[in-house]
Amino acid sequence: MSDPTATQDLIKGADDPAASPVAVRGDRRSLWRDTWDILKRRKIFWISLVMLILFLLMAAFPTLFTHKDPEYATLAKSMEGPSADAWFGYDLQGRDVWARTIYGARTSIIVGVLATLATILLGGLTGVLAAYFGRWIDAVVSRVGEMFLGLPYVLGAIIILGTVAPAQSNPGKAMIMAVVIVVLALLGWPILMRIARSAVIQAKHQDYVQAARALGAGPLRIIFRHLLPNSLAPILVYATITIGSYIGAEATLSLLGIGLRPPVISWGIAIADHASYMRTGAHALLFPAAFLSLCVLTFVMLGEAVRDALDPKLR
């Protein structure tokens, strides 16, 4: 015979997200509270968080770090090394490398964040719909995702950007960034679709979902109030790591000459512009590359810390 109190708690949990049965213990603490308790004891989390805050400050308020104009050029100082006047030296055009490195953080991080958000919307939505409704919707979404997965990432970007670029004779900064963001999202959504699909398939068979369905909850209510909140953990981990991956991907595409282009300022463009001057002006290449690597490492470390805290097997 079932316990009436337990049944009432189950029904309440199906209708009240605050009482979600995800990882609920005797003290009714949620999975996210448990995760925070674990994260705040991890040094790698605090290190990555401090670095993330620093990079976000660079992107949002570059004037806090430099008063120089990143576009101002003095050809007489072309490729001069680091000095008291210019900590990172000058680039090929005689522009301050420190100023361009600071201002480059904004573009690189914006591209990474917006491309990740677009990937979450596209991949997450298709994955949830495929998992919840199943049948032909699942088959179509899965097959389309496999088609994109079968396309090599760089090759796909070259084909798409190579097709779009000729149609834009003189694109503005916003258009250039938008095209790169869309291409990154189009090539990256199938992986997140699979992650969201697997998480929702596992969650939709739980008792609280069955209880909500028995109480008459519709598909939208079940998806947004029960399935998504209880499937966010793997999506959040993947999204955090993906931001760093997309920042690195933007730099790779720019190095190949098919990504961001001037007048946009980014770490990838700085690396691409000075890739051939390693012997005569390594500073113009190494400093932006170092900031790029540290930023990517920051998001990867943060994602790894969150993953370890959310995975019960790794606690």
C-alpha cells in the first residue's frame, strides 16, 4: 500500500518547481544548492571565476584598462617591442598592441556568448521536441543532426562563409559578426541537440512528469515547468565549455581569412595579421594569443568545475 503523504508530496512536486524532486534529500535541498556547496569549496572554480570576471570587465569597460585609441596608428613605431609607453609594443600598423588586445576581448567574447546562445536555442529546442514527442519528429531531427555532424567543422565554415562573403561587398561590423555567429551555431547545434534529447528522454519517464500528466498538464507546461528545469545540468555544462570553443573557433576562422575582418577588432584578427611576423615581431602575435588561450582555458575550467559538481559520480 502506498504512503498517502508521499503521494501528496509527489503531486505537489509535479506542480511546484520549488519542490522539484531532482536530487531532493531529507532536508529538501535542491540540486543547485548542493552544486553551489560543492563549487565554493573548489579552488579551480574560484580561479576560473576571478579570471572570467576580469575578462568580462575588459569586454564591458575597456577604458578601465587602457586610455589609448586602438585604431590610432603611428607607422614610425611599426613593430616596436614592449616599452614603458606601450606595454605590449606596437603592431605592423603602429597601433598599440595592449589597447587592441583589451578591446579585442569584447568582440571575441560577444561572438562566443551569442553563438552559444544561438546553439542552445536551436539545439536545445529541437532536442527537447524530438525527445518529448518522439516518432517522426525524433527521426527527422536526428537525421538532420547527423547530416550536420558528418560535415567537418572547418570545411563547413569555409563553404558557408565563402558563399556568403562575396554577397557582402562592404559589410559593417555588426553584419560580419552576425554571419560568423550564425555559422558557428549552425555547425554546433547537433551536439547540444543530442545532449538535450538524452536528458529529456531520461527525465520524461520520472514519476513527477507522470503525475503532472495525470493531473491534466499540457505538453508546454510539462516541458517548461518540469522537463527543462530538470534537464539543464548537462546543457549548462556543455554551454560553458562551448563558449571557450567558439572563441577559439572564431580565431581559427579569422586566421584562415574567412572569419571576422577589419574594421572589427578581435584576438583572432590580431593573430591572423601577424602570423607571418613571428621572427621580427613576435610580441604582436604572442600577447593576443596568450589572452585568447587564457580566456578559452577560463571557460573550460569553469565548465569542468560545474560538471564535476553536478555529476554525483565525481563528487
